[in-house]
Amino acid sequence: MKVSWFPFTRGLGTKSRIPTARFARPLLNQNRLSSSGLIYNSSHRPGSSKSRFSWTSPTTLILGFIPIFTFGLGTWQIQRLQWKLALIDELEEKSRREPLVLPKRINLSVLPEFAYRRVLLTGAWDPDPSHTILLGPRTRDNVLGYHVISPLIRGDGASSVLVNRGFVSRDSLERAKQAVSGVRPDIPKIAGLVADAAAQGKVQIEGMLTSPAKRNTFTPDNKPEKGEWYWTETEAMAQIASSQNGDVQPVLIDELFSGDGAEASRRSSHGIPIGRPPDIELRNMHATYAATWYSLSAATAFMFAVLVRRGRGGKDPKFMRRMT
């Protein structure tokens, strides 16, 4: 067989002419053998990707572990949802009970059992402004302010307790400070925040026992010497609020506010603390979290199935073939 190299040797000298038949013959022979099936080409082997699939490869292990892990997280969120719903039912049942009258001396060891129970209190606000604690900053309806915590002196041999009277805006507190210092004597003094609290005499309030608050990881330390309180540290607050009128037990009670929006607006404009609503609202996002984890588990399980099918040389579903 004569092989023509005319297109590649045109214009070359005789000495630089490339030998053709001697180098081309092995390639032609190999092509003949390959076309006749005598030489096996592994690149054309059906299902050759199976040899590249490994159950121990990092991709296979990770993609196979994710569906199991996320399914477990979804199941855990379902369990948390059941726990939260039971807790909400329990707290709502407690809030519907008749208010308690606190004993003269409160047993602190059983106090957690009465969390979120409504109570009735009678006493007078501590007239010493240094015993009033401002907890915050906090926000209410996008207004910056603080929660006012004052000791309530129950008298008649009963211990005093701490009462979270509610939210007061920062502007109202600034006006109250000016009234106390005499800078603005025209501004009415806010009872419970300044020294004329004794003028009210005895008051009766309805409150709710609270559970001990847990400090957030990013919450700064309280600085009692500077009057800066960021979280409810009842033991330290009770020590600060104690006076000659009687020791204050580390019991914190939230004053309840059952008024409407108009009453809340009036209180806010006059600098009167706005208590917490009697309804108990707990954040419950466990159903959403469970749906998210289960969806992720299903998606990654499908991806893992496609990976295994391709590794074994199988065909993808029709819609997958259209996508690829």
C-alpha cells in the first residue's frame, strides 16, 4: 500500500522529507486490528464507569451520610415540637387558674413549680430610688427603653419581693431624672421611680411568677456598681434592693397589663411602666425546622441514588437526561 504525504512534504527539500510508509504502517495496522475487534479498547467498554465507582470514596461517604444525619435532625425537631406543645398547654392551664396569695415567707425551693402562676400582691413601692433597677436596654414597638424593677414592701412581717413593673421608654426615664434633680420641676414625678412613691400608699397588683432567666452567650456582665443590668440576676438584684424596710427575697414577679392599645399609649406618654400581657407566648419554630431538615434529607438521598446508579452504569431517569 502506498501512502501519500504530498500535502505535508510540499516545499521541503529532499533531505528534510519525512519517511512515510515506515512510520504510518504501524498506525494503519493498529486501526485495522481495532476495527476488526482484535484489539480491545477499554474506553468503549459498556458500563466502564462502574470501575471508577467506590463506596469508600469521600464523595460517596459524605453524600450517603448527609441524608441520615438530616433525617435524624428532622426527627429530633418533631420531638422538640411535641415537647413545646405540651409545655404551652401546661402554661396556659396554669395561667387560667385563680391567682395565688403569696405567703409571708416564700419557699424558694418550690418556686420553679409555680412558674407562670398568677399572684396577687399588696404593699408599697420602695421610696428609695437607688433600689430601683433598670434592666436593659429593651425595645417595645420599636421604641428603646428599659424594664423597671422595683421592690414591693409587703409589710406585716412579710418579705419584700422584686416586681418587674414593665417597659418605660428612655425619653421618659430622662424626664424622670430631670424631675428628681430639680432641673425640670414642671415635669410630674413618676411614682415608683422617684422618692415620692410613698405618697401612693398601699397598692394591689396582679402579677405572674417567672422562671429564672438564662443568660445569653453574648450578653455582657451586669455592673451593679454602675447601675447597668443586662439580664435578670435575681440574687444580686435582691441584695441591691434590700433596705431597712426588710430584706428582699430573690423572687421576681412580672406585673400584668390587661389594657388596650389606647391605655398603653397613655401610659407610654406619661412615663408609666407597661407590664407584660397575661397571655403566654412561646416561640415555636420546630415544625418549620423539621420540614427543612426532612426536605434536605430527601434531596440529598435522591442525589446519592443518582450517584450510585451512574456508578453502576445504569440510566438516569428521563427528566435527569433532559437536564443533562
